[in-house]
Amino acid sequence: MIYINPTRIIIPPEWDSKIKELKKELLLKDEDKRTAFINSKREESWGHPDILNSLRNVVGNKCWYSEVDLTGADPNIDHFRPKGKVKEIDVDSLSATKDECTGYWWLAFDSANFRLSSMHTNQRRVDETTDGGKWDFFPIDGKRAIEKTQLALINEAVLPFDPCSATDVSLMWFGPDGKPGFKDWRRVPTLHEQRRLKVTVWLFHLDKLELATKRANAMEEIRTALQSADAIYQIWTQKGQGATDQEKNFFDRALADIKKNVSDEAQFAGAKRCALQIARSEYLWMEEYF
């Protein structure tokens, strides 16, 4: 998970104009007619190709939660705060309770509530080897927002990390094995942060073995690239005055490849950046070039 800057989401004016009308209509609907109205407007709102392209243009065609590539897959536009019913969970056992609420229906057409997601992350999967997927879950601590509260004014204690929150994303760390955890090399996480990470990993299916393996392989690619870059750097610097532009150019290209591999658009960029952080103490030149 990397930070998705919401100011980079460019909403098409035509789409936005249409959505403003839909929002007005929705607020006038009786409770028993809201769900049908929302579902009937899917293709005009979150299901419209223009909004999908707007989300893709931020960091490329990848899931904002898991960072898996969505090429050839069916992307989901997830409502971070569910537009329909919300099923409550027991945070300690990570299991659904019998309680549920009506959810954030008034945010159904609000683009600031959209997140680009993979089906695997957004839809519930439970079998012998897996248990995860956001579905109708959105756990918080305390009371939920009053109906019709503007998104910018909602002040809930949200448990799952939001990729559009820089402070949330800063808590996420991946070890060499590709498994999610905390940046505990900086400080010990609070109990509240530990609960949040536990929920986040479960909710977004971030601990699936297949994903962890792919992250670990991606991190190994960075470690290998750094080793190669270091070999070039040593040859370049050891030659001193006898060095030529050839060694310098080789090192420049090695740096460019690594930086491209950890760019916002890269798959598993968050995990790869963790590999960079781990390597900083080993390669002192990284302080100058990264």
C-alpha cells in the first residue's frame, strides 16, 4: 500500500455535473427506494468508464489496497465507506456479528469515497486457504457518522487503513518475506495501531500467501538490482581520476531502473520501498542518490 494523493484524481466535468444531480435526487428518496435508485445509477456513476479512467490515471492500473496489477482483470470501484448495509465485526476474533447498520448511502455517488480495487480485495473469499475481502465490512471504533454528513466533515475512528491517508500508509511495512507488519524499527506501535493493522490485513486480504510470495520476489528484485548497482559504483569510484563516462553512465542507468521499479505506478511499490529502506545501511551511496 502506498499513499494515493486524492488531489491527483481529476474528475471529468461532464461526469461531475451529472453526479451533482444524482446526489440531489438521492437525498430526496424515501428510505425504501434508496437502494433501488442507487443500483439503477451504477453505470452513470461509479461504473462509468470515465471515473474508472480517472482513478487509473493516479498511479496506474493497480489495486490501491494490495498493489496488484489489474491488467486483464475486472477492476472494482470500491466504496471505502460502503454505500449499502454495513456488517459489524468482532475485532478481536475478526468475525462477523449479527449486527448491521444502513451504511453510508448518501456517499454512493461521491467520488472522494471511491477506491480502485481488485476483486480479490473487494469481494469476500472464504475457503480452506483464505479468509478476506472487504465486502460489507467497515469497522470503526465508536459511533458512526450521522446520516447525510458531508464526507469532509465525517470524524470517525476508522480501523482499516485508507490508501488516501498519508499517516495510515506510513504505518505499513513489509518484511523480506513479503508479509505486512509495522515499521517497528522507528517506534513501537500503540495498541490502537496494532488493532488497526490487524483489521487492515484481514479486511483487504493482504496476508494471502500468494500475495506475500509475490511481494517477497519483488523485494528480492530490488535487492539484486542494488547489488548490481553497487558493483558498478565500486568500479566507478575506485578508478578515481581514471574513471570514464562509461562507468558513470552505467551507474546512472542502474539508478534509473531502480527508481522506475519503485515508482508509484510499479506493482508492489510499497514493499519494494521497504527493501530500499532496509538496504540503506549497507550501501552508503544510497543517501546521496535516493
